[in-house]
Amino acid sequence: MQISARVLPSLVAAVVLVAGTVVVTPTPAAAGHRPAPVNGFARSGPWNTKLPRDVPLDPRSAQIVHNIELDKENNYGTWAINTDTYSTPIFTVDRRTPRTRWTFSDCLNLPEGGPVIADSLAAVPTPPDLFASLGTDAAVTIYEPDTDTYWDFWRAEKDAAGHWSACWGGKIDHYSRNPGIFPNPLGATATGLPMGAFTIRIDELRRGRIDHAINIATVRTKAGCHSWPATRDDGNTAGDDLPCEGQRFRLDPAFDVNTLLSPAARTIARAMQEYGVIMTDKAGAVVTYAEDPRIEMARNGGVDPYSLLIDPHDIVPDGSEKYLLFYDLPLERLQALPLDYGKPCP
């Protein structure tokens, strides 16, 4: 069931070669015992910072959320979890993983982007079992803790000779000090927000705890508008009552998540209340990303872990539980925060 699609935004008219990386200094851990964030990014970045219970709302919050509801109603009628299709596998590699030079595929006929992404493609740790997500996005995420380096790519493809290419993406050095933002115009998402920052991990659903903001993508986003932490956008629709890419939302903290039937839905809903939800992209429906399960399936005999984690009654063994997870979560209880909420002062 392919219910999400996205195109990379056109690069800025004058493409600038970005050699640096946006970094922040992590907040010291209390008593030195706080574990590192699961997503690996800086603790003080937008993904790993809890929201206060009382936050200001966008003056048009109700109208913006209503438009997301309309996108849901008019496109499959569901707020779905994307896993193996239109999400990303997350490969964790080490120094022994062979590094290969990938090719810039230029699927958008923007040759000026070649020099911009050249460094990101120059030496990519590429395990022999690497694969990209299903669907036209063909995304892949690679993390190398040994060197504190992160890559994600869009429209990644392996040819018959085994050589990899990508149409776009980027590399982040000093990953653990990065707030979870690619320098413009790098990154596989249309907002320059790393998929590894927000993608829900399978192990997080198992333990019943997500300690970072998650994402949402919808069909219509405001044209020419992006909000921190996004660095760019591919908004497609004019109108003041539409979400901007990068805009932060949160689930109303007064909503009782224990009323949700699925334990996985309750886990995700708590993260929405505590850390929020960030609009990372356009899509063909209202969707949230969770980790591609095929890495784990290759180790466990082909059992999709989501079939055990998401469906509380074992009544939909065909995989559709991924698209029904939020059937009893009231999207209308989302709240839009002001544009650039949480952006550090210059």
C-alpha cells in the first residue's frame, strides 16, 4: 500500500558548497548518568528537548490542524505508520565496513548539485547487505558510531555491478554534537531534517518509551514557508491556514493516552505530548515514519516485528495494522506551535 510520495525541492538558485556542519555544545548530563539520546543527536537539539506543559500555540492552530484532518479524510482516511515503504532502514556500521565512492545520479536534472553533495558521496560505509526503502523515495540511513558520522540518502540505488548512487542526501560529521539539522541544502528530506533524528525505532516500541520528537508528513504544506528547525521546504499550496514544513506540533497534554487501544499507539502518543511532532515533508497521505523492519526480519526468519508490536488483537495479520494504528487517536487534538518555536537566539 503505497500512500506516501515526495519530491526533493529544487536547489536554491545559487547552490552554495557547504563544507561545515551545524553543531551545538551538548548540555552536560545531570550527575553524568543520563544516557545518550537514542537518535544519537545532541541532547540540547530540537528533537531531544522536552516541551513544557504550557506552550504558546500558533494563532491559527485550529485551522492548521483542521487542514491536516482534511488531508487525512481525502487521502486514504488514515494517519498511517510508514515502515518498509516510504520510510528508511537504519544501518549501524563500524570502521571495518568497506567505504565506497557513490555516484551522484542527478535524477532531477540539476547538475549544479553535483559539487554540493560530492563530499557526502566520497567515502560511504556500504555494507554488502545494504538496501533502500521501498517506494520511489528509496531512502537509506547509515550511522557509524566509531567516527561519529551519519549519512542519509534519497533515491539510493545499486546497479547490476553493485555500485551505489543517490540523487540527494548528505553527511553529518560530529553527529553527537549536531542538533539534528543538515546544512542547507543537504539531507534526504525536503526540509533538511535527518531521518535518523525522528524515525521511530522498533526497540523504542518494544520498551514502550520514545525520548525524542517524531515526525508527521501531510499532503498540503504552505508554499514558500519553512519553520526552524527546517532549513528549506517544498511547500505546494498557497494559504495561511496550512502547516509550514518544519513547524512543531504536539498532542494536547490533556488527552488521556491510556484510552488508546494499542500499546504502540500509547507509546507514540506520549512522545507526541512530551517532545512533539515536527512536519518534515510532504507526502501522499498523513504519515509518520518508523524504522524499516527488514534488517531485523533478515535475522529472525522473516517475521515483521510490527505485526507483533502494533496490532493488539492479532486480527489483521496482512500488515494493514501499520495503517490502522492511529485509528482511535484524535488528530484534531494536535496543537500547532508558533513558527520557529524553540529556535535559539542569535
